[in-house]
Amino acid sequence: MSGTIERFTLHVPDEDLADLHRRLAAVRWPAGSTVTDTSQGPTQDKLQALVEHWRDKYDWRACEAELNALGQYRTTIDGLDIDFLHVRSPEAGALPLIMTHGWPGSVLEFRKVIGPLTDPAAHGGDPRDAFHLVIPTLPGFGFSAKPAETGWGPGRTADAWITLMDRLGYDRWGAQGGDLGCAVTDEIARRAPAGLVGMHLNFAMFGPTPDEIADATPDEQAMLAGAKYFWDNLSGYAKQQSTRPQTIGYSLADSPVGQAAWIYALLQDTCGTPGNAEATFTLDEMLDDIMLYWLPNSGASTARMYWEMTRSNWSAPATVDSPTTVATGFTMSPKEHVRKSRRWLERRYTSIVHFDELPAGGHFTALEQPEGFTAAVRATFTHLR
């Protein structure tokens, strides 16, 4: 029924897990190599160790139980079933906050910050900083429904999230996002719904103008160099997903090792310890995320978000000529390849209420640096409640 919100319990059939185990036991590895580093992608020894752990030691049921304990809900918006976590704070005055993950992430990006954000008193914080959290799964990601028509880009997703917050009865709320979640959150801000009090971003998707590039400070020149390295050397996945998501989708649907390598490469390349994913994430953390792509067969449907953005010529809505006035907080990580300076940000976001640069970490801020992420979100909304 339209407008209905239902709680559900996730239980993947045993036969799906048995099928996965059979596929992992029958993997055929690439033959030969010409380099020993990560210049061609993940090294085979690292992938083999991940797969061995996946096959022999990993416990999906533990992850499944964690998701169910948090509170999983489903509702239909714009004809599409959307799954979301809804974790209410014990504090009556908590501020509702919708947080959006990216690719190749999932709602599990936020697993380490849910407790501190919803119940700060239990984690050494001020109860006045509490949030009710709404953490939706992007269309085509995880166990959310896969769009059967084109058009589900950041803008349409933003409309769905606004509807979701209204459907939950929240009339004052904030938004948070990074990666694709930044695009969706920026689109929410462009729409400026009446209930939106502010947003926090740990990524910024605009490109500097020619004048900004010409006038770059030494720090900004380093940012430009980092971005160039990323787009020149690490962004093959984005080109593939932007132009031919269905092509790579066949491999992602058929091979769990192929799906794992596709995600592991980004975890490896963009984390706070580039080239060494295992120094930032546990094997189980990586596999939990990979399973939210493998089990629902969402490799192709998640890739299509990039195609949608390219097809619509999407660009960041906050521009120098049309800046957003929504109160905004920003957090930048030192190992994020595509970083932005406060000077560039201030030309596009005219009400920056918080800005910080963490001492460590990479692209997956909430998962890598949960304490710094939590502090930044709290600081952003302190004066917006």
C-alpha cells in the first residue's frame, strides 16, 4: 500500500549462501603477472587471502543479525521499494538526520557512528547532541528495489528522501552524505525543503573553475595534483560504469570473486592506507559490504547510477554562480584523493557553519574515522537544532 512503512527481518536463504560457497570453491584465478604492486589493480595474493577467509571463516549471519537489530524498514516511494535503517535516539529532543552512503559503500559505512550519534550519553558525549538516524539504501543498491526504468539519478533520489522524511513525520531534520551520498544531499539542499535545517558533507563533487586552477595556492595545487592522479590512474571503474554498466554487470552477477575485486580495488585505492586495505579495514568489514552487492545481485544496478549521472550530464548543483545558502558543515580527510579547499567551498556554500580536516583517513570517513566523523556531525548541527 502506498505510504505504508513496514519493518522487516532480513534472512538470506541458506541455498544462496551454499551457492556462494560453491562458486568460491571453484574460482579460476588469472594466469601470470607482470608486476608485483597495485599498479594494475589488486594483487592476487591479497584477493586470494580475502577469498579464503570468505570461504572458510566469514559469517554472514552475524552481519545479518546486526542489520536486523538496528531496525530495517521498507516503504514504496515513486513506485520503488526503498529499504532503510531507522534508529531512534533515547533522547526526546534528538534531531532527525538522514545519512546517505555511496558506491561501493552501503548502510554499513555508518555502523560505527550509529551508537555515538543516537545515544551520545552512552558514548561519553552530550545528550543534547543526539540524532534520530534514517539511513536509506540507494535505489538499486543492497536490498532496495532495482529500478526498471531510467531516471533514478541523484535528483530523483533526493525527492524520494524528502518524501521519506515527511512520511516518517519529521518536520525539522538534517542531511549528511559522502561520495554519491554527497550528490543526493546536495540535491536535497537545492530543493530546500521546509524541514531541512542544514547538512554535513565529507566529500564535494564540484570541479574548480579555470580561474581557481590558475590562482591555486600551493595547498590547492597539491589538491589538483591528487585529483589528477585519481582520475588518470584509479578511475577506470567510473568510466566503465558511466558508459557500459551492463557489460561489467554480467561479470559482477556471475562471479563473487569478480564482484569482490571490483569493490576491493576501490577500498584499497582510496582508503587512509592506500595500497593496503587491510591496514584500514578488517576482512569481515570488507566482506560485509561486498555481500550487500553479491547477495541481492546488485552489481549492475548500482553501476547504473553512474550511467544515469553521465546520461543526464549531472553536475554539482552548488556553483559559483548559484551557491547554496543551506547551512553546511564539511569534513576533509588527508588521504581523500579529490579534496577541496575551504576557499573553493565558500564560493559555492555561503553558510559554512563547520569545517575541519581530520588527521588521518581516506574516502570512507565514517567507517575509517568514526570519532572524527561523529565530532564533525555534532559540531555542524550544534547551532541548528
